[in-house]
Amino acid sequence: MSSTVLQMDEAERLAVLNELGIFNSEPEPAFDDITQLAATLCQAQISFVILVGADRIIIKSRFGINDALAEAPRAGSFCDHTIRSTELFEIPNALADERFCQHPQVTGDPELRFYAGVPLITQEGFALGTLCILDRKPRKLIPTQIQQLKILARQVITHLELRKSVRQLEASNKTLEESLAFQKAIFESMSIAVFVIDGNSNFTFCNKGAEKLLGYSAKELIGTSAASYGFITSETLEARRKQIRQKYNLPDDAEVKPFTMEVSREGFLEDTFSVMRSDGTVVPVEASLTGIIKSDGNPLGFLGVAKDISLRKKTEEQLKQSLAEISDLYNNAPCGYASLNKDGIFIRGNDTFLNWLGYTREEFIGKIKAADLFRKEDVVNFYKRFARLKRQGFMNDEIELIRQDGTVLPLLLSAVVEYDQHGNFRHTRSVLIDITERRTTEKLRDELYAAIEKANAQLEEVVQKRTTELRETIGSLVVQIQERDRAEKLLRQLSHRLVSVQEEERGHIARELHDEIGQYLTALKLQLEMIWHTVPEAHSGQFIEAQKLINELIVKTRQISLNLRPTLLDDLGLLPALEAYVRRYQTNTGIKINLVHTGIQDQRFSPQLELTVFRIIQEALTNIARYAKVTMADVRLWVDKDYLNIEVQDEGDGFDYQAALSMGNSGGLLGMRERANLMGGRLTVQSDPIDGTLISAILPLAE
């Protein structure tokens, strides 16, 4: 938990914010790098650095969205909540959060769902704004991502406070430069050291600033030589003498005054060195010495100005350290970063990207063209996509680059374009992710899917084989039966038996899938979850993909089992089974089904009738998914006196019903018609290549 005490005085907070002078300022690469890094480390689509004003929020930097406004109302914003705490403010699903479910950016473009923000809190405890990431899908951050986001937030506030320090220093420098024009009388009020020495380097004037800098009073300094106090070390003095002898080509033994000689010749001296105060502490100073010339042209003395630059040195060191930390995060990120100029030449790339490709920075930056990393047959396509990227400003794609050793590197690319203020192309900024493991996982998934499909085909082959055997038996018996009435009766009995055997076989296969294969997959899933904490972090992504694959196999097995024999039909009846099937069908095919029914709510019919109705509708919808090429279809059921009526209709590609029957490949249509006939009903098919297909069935309620 943070130890910072949050200051809630809004007037003081706004005053601190205004001191930064950051409103309406130009974009700054340091903030842009942080937003890009935040989005990458947290695997988010969008990130912002936002400052919160009195009644508006100001977007200082953005990543992942180009058309965002420069500012927005503060009231009701995510960031307004974030700055009221010292900790991370996270909304896993804004659509389910009553505070934000009606927010225009949640209900409308860009349809935000996830938000996580860290307040930007100064050392004094004022929350000036937020570093936040957003996504278009619900999610939660893992602990490492939260820690990384907090680290980046501290970098943002460091830059803001350094900016404040730099502004203060710049203001101080300006004041000092203007003060040099004033008369000697006002030097006493200046905060910097101002002194005058004569030709013998004796102090003739020292202001309060000089007293503070050197630790001696003006009374002690005036009339004495600067050398007598040892303000400047002998090493520094000797180095200055050597420098002057070399500059003016003087003999090595020539007498040289280390400061005043150069001023006498050049008229001015400016240098940075260290001085020792009266208490022995060493202070870095920036000093200038100007000759004071009499009217006759002879030197009267020298005017010196010196200022303590300890704060600036400290600020520069802090800035250097911050830049080093950002550079380390940039170069050692788990993803690659790269930039191209207008000619497609790499002008920037992090160490991760260079290591992937096998190049040194000297070999790569400014020398290698992106086109050189593609196969010859892909170069033309690259230039087309690069031209499109320049026009539209962003691109997401999968690419394959050739490493220096000739091997292939598959990457997921997300690129945006940086334009200047006139809209001219400057360079690209790209994030690249190595998807080698993902492709290996996808290959494994495809192989497993193929194995399931093969098993399913083998099961269907067994059913078809047994069906064929039964039909051959029926045909043989029909030939042997002499009497028409007896033949029809026997045929009906065998047909009933055929349907029963088919359904028994489907039920048997469905139970095997559910009880055996389903249990094996569930056990495998539980074992994976038990060893989750033992998996090395380097392989966690591949492990998650394996878990997703097991979940998909469980769902696929359950779907095959339900399609073979819907248990809801036996347990709850016709309507619940149809409603469940329609929901699965819509999810699997993307085809919307309008299910309309009358007189069957809370009704149970004979098992044979319910099964016949379910199978006719199932087969009709299967044919629509395979051949109709539609996005919507209608299913209607109603009870009319002693009959149950069925209609399945679509407006897609129709067919010639009689021609389909004559071609001998219409087993589905024949099966529907046979089931209707066995129930004492009838089935009709009306189809047209333009107007679509209507399948109707009328089945008696009583057997």
C-alpha cells in the first residue's frame, strides 16, 4: 500500500498543476514512449497520460487511438474517480458497472469495457492526473502488470516534477541574465554570487550571494586574494594554466594567471568547476568573468558571476537515470519495437527485435530496409501494405521476416504513423510480438480437431453401414412378400425398427462421448489446473493456449453428443429441447432462427412424435447451414385440432427437389419424408433457386 498522504485541497492541486505550464504544450516523446510501453506491457489496446483540470481532462499523450479529442469533460470520467485515491482504480467491465454503464464511450464509439488507471501523485501528495490503459473487452490486470503500470506512473510524475524544476531553473537564469544590467547597488539583493576582483585577483566587492556560496562574509573577503582561501583546488588551477599555455602557444614555464589572463585577451570567460566552501564542502558552480575596462582602454578589474548548480546537476542526474530506466524497459521489453522512415529503412529498433533477427545495432539501424527482410515473392506485397499504412495511419497484420541466418520469424505487427503538424509522414512506430509458440499451438489444435472430425466420420460411417444393412434386409423381405397389404405392414414395422436402431445407436454413441471421452477431457483439464503454479513463466502463454484448447474440445464433444441424442428431449420435452438446439445452432452457424410456436408450451407428446419433430427440424436447419447461404431462417410449430404442424423456411439458395431425389444423394430429404410417413403424416418440400425453400410437415397427434 502506498505511504503517500493524498492532499484533497482542490485549489492547491490546481495551483500545482498550473505551475507545470503543460497545458496546450507540444507533444513530448518521453510521454509517448511511456503510453506505448504501458499498453504493450499490459497488453491493452489504448493508453493515455491525462491531466485533470478544474472541469476538464487534458490528454497529454495517447497510444492506440488516433482520433481522440485533446480534452473532455471531467464530470463522470474514469480519471475523476482515479485521482481520489492513491491506489490503482480498475473497472473490469464498464458495461456491468452502474457508475459507467451509461458512459458515452462505453455505449458508443470506441465501446470501452476495461479501464485501469494509476494516479499521478506528486511528492507533496497532489494527484495531478492519471496513467491509464483501456480495452474494448472485459479483463483484469495480473499483479506484475499492476506493478509495471505503477512504475511507469512514477516515471510520468518524475518527468512532470523535473519539468517544473527545469522551468524554475530557466526562470532563475532569465532573472540572472537581466540582473547583470543593473547597477552595482542592486547586486546585494541577488540570490547568485556577484563579485569584483582587481588585476591582482583581490576581491573588491562581494554580494550576499557570494557570501552564501563561499561561506565567508564580505568583510573577510574584500581586500584579500581568492587564492589565499583555496576556493579552487590546485589541480583545477594547474589544469587551467596548461590549457591557457596550449591555447596561446606559451612556453611551459610561462607565468599564467589561470582566469584573468584569458579574460584580458578575450574579454570574457565562462566555465563550470567546483569550489570549496569555508566548511570544506565542495559545490559545483557555473561562473562567468568579464573584464571591466576603463575609458582609456586599460583593465580596471573583473566582474564575476557565479551560481550554485547543485540542483541542476542533481536534476540532470535524475533525468539521466530516468532515461536509462526507460531505455532499459524499451530495449529489454518482451516484444519488439521498430520504426521506419519514409523510405522503409529502419531508424529505430530495440535490443529484443535485433536479437530476434540476429543483427547488431551497427549492422541494422540506418542500413537495413524492411523489404530486405521479406521473401522475394513477398516484397511487392510489402510495398503495397507500406503505402497503405502511410495513407491510413495504422495497420495490424501478421508477417514473416527472414532472420540473418535464413530462418523464418513469424510476428504479429501493430503499427501506427507519426505525422508532423502539417500532416506529412515522419516515421512509423511498430510493436512486434513473436508468435512462434502460438502457431505451434494452433497446429496442435488443428491436428486435434482433425482427429475429432475423423472419429466423428468413423462413427457416422458405422451408423450409415448399419442403416444400409437394415435397408438391404428390408428390400430382401419386400421381394419375398407376395401380398401387398402384408408387405406394407412389414415394411412399416421394419422402418420403425430402423429408426429405433438409429436412435439407439446415436444414444449409445452420445453416451460414450459424454461419459468416457468427456470424462477424460475433464480429468485432463483438472490435471492442467493442478500443475498451473508449477509451470515456468516463460511457458505460461503456451500453457494458457493448451487450457483454451482443452475447453474447446470439451465444448466440441458436448455439442456432438447433444446433436446425436438431445437429453432435454427425454427429460423436459419438445419445446425446451428445440430452444436449446436453436441456441447452439445460432452460436455455431451465425444464422438467426425465429422460433414461433402455438399450443405446445408445457405440453408433452408421445416420445416417437417428439423425436420425429425434433429430427425433421434438425435436418432441415442442417441443410440450411450447408446450402442456403442465409443469415436468418424461420421455424414455426402449431397444434391444429388433431395434428401437429411444422414449417421450416429460408429465403436463400433453393434447389430442384425432384432432381435432388433422382440423383440419389438426398438422404436427408428422404429421411425426413420417411419419418413423417412412419408417423402417419406427410412432408412436402417447395423450393426455388431464387425464392428459397419451405419444408412443411403435418403429423397426427394420436398414433
